[in-house]
Amino acid sequence: MVLFSINSGAENEIKMPIIDLEAEKTLIRELILNIGDAFQRNDADAFIKLFHKDVVALYPNTQLITGVKQWKKFIEAAVRDNISVKYDEIIVEISESGDHGYVIGIFSGFNRTSDGQIGFTSRFHSTLWKIDGEWKIVAISYNH
């Protein structure tokens, strides 16, 4: 959310936007929860919307995944095995300029296996940039 300062000085003075950092953090937290909900619904298309076209993703036991097309392929396979997922903790920080930030979090759930299902807990770190007024994940890494 961007607010503009009221300028009572000279007419030629530049008005700098005031960034509501808490509102931006709340928005990012909601976006992260939304992609979790999309994963829970096995909806790779909705999941991928928050990611930049040039995203870089690092997932355990895989090669570096680059670009949203390759990331979407990976997510499409991952949601097929998903039974449930929920976020246990999300920490959001953004810059004072309000144009970049990061998210660190923990989520847990269950995946299908040939033997039934297996529980997991995973940690993640995402780097976000605000591009054309929208938050986009440009890099993400996970560990289990």
C-alpha cells in the first residue's frame, strides 16, 4: 500500500510516497497463504501466479530450477502427491523502500507414497520484488 505525503511547502517540491510497511507485510503473508491454499487444492496454475517469469528455485535433491515454466512442471508433479499442507510459521520482512523483501517459513503436511502416506516438515526462504505494483517471488529455496 502506498500513501502520498501532504506537501505544504513550495509547489516544485517532490512528493515522496510513504510506504505502509505493515500493510505490505500483511499482503505478502496473504499471498503466501494463497499459494499454500492453491497447493492444497492441487492447483498448480494458481500456485505459480506469485512467481516471476525468471524465478530461481532450489529444492532438495534436485538441480537448480530456473524459469517459471520449469518451476510449474515441478509443482504440477508435486501437487499430484500432495494430501495436505499447512503453514506453521511465516515471517515477512520488507525493505524501507517497499520494493523488495523476503519470507521465511515452516510448513508441514502429508504426501502420497507407494506405501500410503508420509508426513513432512519443510522450511523455505523466498525473495520477493515488487514489479509493476505486484509482489513476485524471484527466488525460493526449501529444505526438509
